[in-house]
Amino acid sequence: MEDGDLLSRALDFYGLPKKFDANLVRSRFRELSRKYHPDSGEYETDILFKELVQLRDVLLSSLQNDPFAILENSKEDPEGFQFYKSAKQKAAQAIEKYFQFTDGNPVYLKKEDNPALLRLRQELETAKNGLEEFLEKFPKSIWKEDTETTLKKISVWFKD
């Protein structure tokens, strides 16, 4: 089954709209787990509960893969904090993953000396694009200065 089909199935199972956030997924999971859990729900078998858990993971991972598409249209966030936060988290996670991968070895900023740098740059590119898009969409946000500082720090990883 393709990722899109699995996501559609998850949305149907959870009864969610196409635009959702992690809080909505968690809230709906709590509701449905009361219904489907074999110890306390309406069903004695754990098949539906396992399906519920698997599809929750699909929904949450789809948010991690493309958080900007969902947060972009949020009307409850006029200053863009969730958009900003998501981009900052992507950058921090990419750098943390890089350092875990290199396990404290010296950091080389030349591609030929450090093949893991290419992967880091790809992951940081997504965060960088998100931060730049944040600046375009929310030019008067209180997080503008921090966003610009973060972009300067990220740019270090792209120097050869």
C-alpha cells in the first residue's frame, strides 16, 4: 500500500479532516483507544487497537515529513509560532542526528572529508526553507530576529 493510501486510511479511521495537527491526532487517539482497547473497550480482541496505534504513527509521521503544509493554513496562529517552532525543531533535530551519527568525531565542513555532511545539508535545507518561508509570511512576528539568527547559524553548514 502506498503512503498516500495509508494516510487516507488513517484519516478515515480517525475521522480527521485533511488538515490536522498533532494535538488533534492525540485527542482523537485517546477517544478511540477507550473504544477499541480490549481491556476497557467495546471489543474483546486487540486487532482494532493495534490498527489504531499503527495509524496514529502514520498520521504523526506524516506531520513530521511535511509540517509546513498543515501549519501554513492555521488560523489560530496569526503570529506563526507553530510554523516557526516546527522549522526550528527540524533544524535542531537534523544537527543532533548528525552529531549522534558522527559520535563526537571531528567535524569537517568539506564534502569530500565528511559524507554525512551531505545528508545533514539535505535535512537542513528543509528547515532553512521553512524559516525563510516563515520570514516571508510573518515579517512582523516577534520571532523574526531569532529566525534570522538561526538562518545565519545554519548557513555555516553550507560553507565549503
